[in-house]
Amino acid sequence: MKSLSVGPFFLAATLGLFQACGSTSSDNDQGTPAAQSGAALQTGDAGQPPVQLTTYDDVKVALETGQDVRAVFHYASCTLDSHGPGPDAVGGMDVATFEYFAANVVGNPSAYVSFSESSLVLLGQQYIIDYVKVRLFEDATVNIIVEYLDPRTYAVSVHETFACSLATTADSADGAFFYRR
């Protein structure tokens, strides 16, 4: 697989890679990341708009009490592989299955919530498994790992790591937005 200068993740996102997980858009489509994130979400119960979760504890409690949580990532506001900003792409997913680990449970110095999703997608002329793993740490940092795997051999052809921060306001320049629906 040939790599683009912006990384293969950008190509996949622009081809609708995250449609299976939610929505895909460009920050230039609808203005601010916050406006775009809100537009990508459906309203909750009784037509109420989704509520932004602005702290680690908000997200953790919402998940632990069985509430519907959605994550939306603005990759241009994240750092890609410690080299600089990520591509101008947005991805999102529902948090259907998650795990919480208190500090030092699995050799981790900080507590975190982890969730992931994989889907089979067509990238150009080739099917791949797109695996996305997210960890939200108690200090409000967010680590996102994206891997492309061959669906026959599970060989990893792409591995990218994004470092983001949890958005604390609707107009935040941080890359990771969480919502309760």
C-alpha cells in the first residue's frame, strides 16, 4: 500500500471510512469543530440535543450508568505520531462497549476508559479492516490508535497514533468531543 504525504488515514477518512461508525466531514464544511460535531449527532430523547461531556468523570459516569455516548474526533486538532497536526478529517463512533481501568490495574500509571471498533471498508480497490482504539485518561488526554489490517492475514499495513485532548467547551480547539444522547 502506497503512503500519501498526509498519511493513508486522510485518504480513508475522505472516502467515508467512518460512515459505518457515524459521520465523516471536513472542518471547512460547517465552520467550527463544535458546530460540525453537533450537526453530526441526532437529537436525544424527546428531541433534546445531545449534551457535551466536558470532563473525564462526565464520560466515565455516563458510560457506567448505561447512557448512550458518542465520540467525535477532529484529527487536525490532534497530533499525529508526535510529528505535527493530523489531517483535516473528522471521525466519530458510538461507544457501545468499553472498559475502565483504575490506576495500576494493568500496569497503567493513570486511570482510563478504553473502547474500540473495527469495520470492513473498501479503500480504493482493496478491502481492509479499519481498527480504531481510543483511550481517555483521567487527565483528559485522549490516545487514538488507527490500524489497517488485511482481512485474510490480519497483517497490519498502517499504524497511526493520534494524541488529543478532551474538549471542555462547545467551541474548543481540542480534538476529542464526547456527547451523551
